Amino acid sequence: MDSLFPDDVPTVAAAPAPLAERMRPRTFDEFIGQEELLAPGKPLREAIERDLLQSIILWGPPGTGKTTLARIVADTTKARFVSFSAVLAGIKEIRDVMAEAERLRRSTGRRTIVFIDEIHRFNKSQQDAFLPRVEAGDIVLIGATTENPSFEVNAALLSRSKVFVLRGLTADEAAAILTRALEDPERGLGRQPANVEPDALRAMALYANGDARVALNLLELSVAAAPMVDGRRHVDAARVEQTIQRRALLYDKGGEEHYNIISALHKSMRNSDPDAAVYWLARMVEAGEDPLYIARRLVRFASEDVGNADPQALTVAIAAKEAVHFMGMPEGNTALAQAAIYLATAPKSNAVYEAYTRAAQDAQHDVAEPVPLHLRNAPTTLMKQLEYGKGYKYAHHEADAIADMSCLPPALAGRKYYEPKERGFEKEIKRRLDGWEEIKRKRKSESQP
């Protein structure tokens, strides 16, 4: 296998490759995931194994097997194999390889397979350099991209290639990859005495969010940093959480009293006590606190603690921030006081805050599912062929402007994040939502035989 950028030059006392690289599948039998493309008998696998591959674009998120698939092609095909990195290769290198591919096919009939990693990083002139050789049959192009090829690959090149969409790994598939790495004594961690609890393995698989490389990197780091228990490195869920946690940084620096007083202001407004609210506000302003910091806290409070119980609260808080910015201090102190008193006397609801918190928990801890096809736009022919937008119902064409259509991923269908309170304007919002739910229920019952 030829490469413009060989990475296998022997070195003295070279550091071992990362676990993710060592565990890269070498055959289809080792490949986990993408069964819909690579199971025995599937067209793509048949074309590779029979050395009949035509130009393809592999489109999918990171860590789903695009580069691995190209390497399997390199190992199984009889063609000359050349790999490019779109980050490193220039137009001269491309033209040199194209000229050699043309010479080789004319003299020996042997094809050249060209793999381009991150093809979306190539500009139009670089992509155009491949086109004549693709058209002449001198090369078979394999492009790998994390971006939509409809927008990132030249139309002429795209029309001569078959696009295969690779999906993110499921949590079970990621867990299977981790288990294999733990047990493999040759390339994995099988020679290291390590005990990884099932909950910890599952946490890694979920955190990876469909990316095998992320999962394996986390496993390697967790095992390396784990304490020894009875002669074995022990990894539990707490250890994994410790490894992946994001450090929460304070907004700005200051002593404890700074945070105590802003907490007192926030809680006084939450408890609908305007006198205490304006007192703590005055304490901060008179002590020389940054007025825009206070204004930002008021804006946050307007969404977190008032929310849609009084939608005007956010407008008032933003106006106070703009007034302080426009006038400066000390003139801006009354704008801050007006906002704090308004917020303290507004009806309270944390439904917006709770809705976001629940949604964020699902977003962080569950595998990020792709957007359902019926909610995607389809501005290109390829996207229409992939059934983007199929089944979408335009709400304005439906009775009451309500479509009987789920807008959440299938695994979250029916999940409720926003539950309005029976206070302030949210009483009206709740009435609307309940009415719309009833309309949807009736339509479902009427459509059932």
C-alpha cells in the first residue's frame, strides 16, 4: 500500500500507539456496527471483497469506521492504494498521483484506489483535480467526510460517486468494542489486570455518543488512572464520572461575601420579597459591584424563576441591562432597582428552568439520536433520495394549525419536558397545550380502524 504520508516508519523505542489505533478492526469480522452496509451479502461489502468497488463517499460522524473501512479496502483489494489527508496534501501532490495512476492503468491495467480523509477540507480546485481520472476510470475514489457531501463535495464528483451514510454507534455496540478491548491480550488491555464494572462500561459507552475512538480513549485513560485493588486496577462508575466531568468555573473572581450577597438577592426575589431584594441590590451597588454583573443575574432570574408566568419579566430585565450600559453608574442604579422589584413582585414559575434541565440531562446522558428524517430539509437531490423531509406535515395546512406528528427522536417520543404551572400567564399556556393534546388524541383515535 502506497501513501504520500507514511506513518509506519520504524523508530527506536517508539511509544505504543493509542488503544483506539491498536484496536482498529482489520477485517469485516472484527468490524462492529454498520451491519446495514457491511453485513455478508450487502452490496458494499460484496464490491470490496470482489474487488469491484467504484468511487464512493463515506459520510458519517467521527469514530464510526470511515477510515477503518478504507484500510480494509486497502488490505483486500488488488489495486494500488494511495491515501491523502485533506489537511496536508497540496495540488502538486494530487496531480503527481493522478499522473502515476494514469500511467499504471495504461501500462498494466491495474487500478489505483485513492482514499481522501476529510474530503470536505479540499477546495474546489483540489477536488477538480481528481475528476478527469475518475471519469477515465484510472482511479477509484473513496472520500470520507463528517459534513454533508451535498454541500461540501463538487457536484460533478458527487454525481460519479455512491454515497454511503454511516451512523453513530449504539451504546450496545460501543460497549461491545470496549469489552473486546478489555479482553484482547495482543492489541488491547487483556494483559493488564483490570476490573471494569458493568456500570462503568455502560457509562463510557453512553459518554462516547456513538464515537468508538472516544469510547476507547476514555477506557484507556480510566484504566491507567484507576487505583489498584487486590492487585488489579479497579474502575467503577464513580471513577468514570470523575474522568469525564467538566469543571464548573465561577463567573468571575471574588470573595465568599460576593457570592453570599448575590445569592441573597436571588432568593429574596424568588420569595417575592421586594424590600429584601432592593436592600441586597443596594448593598452590592454601593460596594462597587460591577453593575453589568448584577444585570446579568437579573436577566437569568427572569428566565429561571419567573419564566412564562410573566413573559414581560425578561423584557424588563433586558431593558435594565441596556439602561445600565447606556447611562452607566450611578444613574443606572434605579433601573436595576426597578427590575429587581418587578421580578420580586412577578408571578413565579421555574417550569422553563425545569424543562431545560430535564432536556439537558437527556442530551448529556443518552446517545444523541439523529434528527428524524421527516424534520430535515431536503434542498439537494441526494438528500431527497435519502428521504429527507418524507412524512413532514405543514402545520398551517392542518386544522387548528396542529399536525399529528412527533418532533422528538423515536426513543424520546412522548417525553414531557415543559410542564407549565397554574400561575400567571402559564395558566393560559397550560390551557393551550392541554387543548392541543386533546386534538391530537382525537385525530389518532379517528385514524385508527
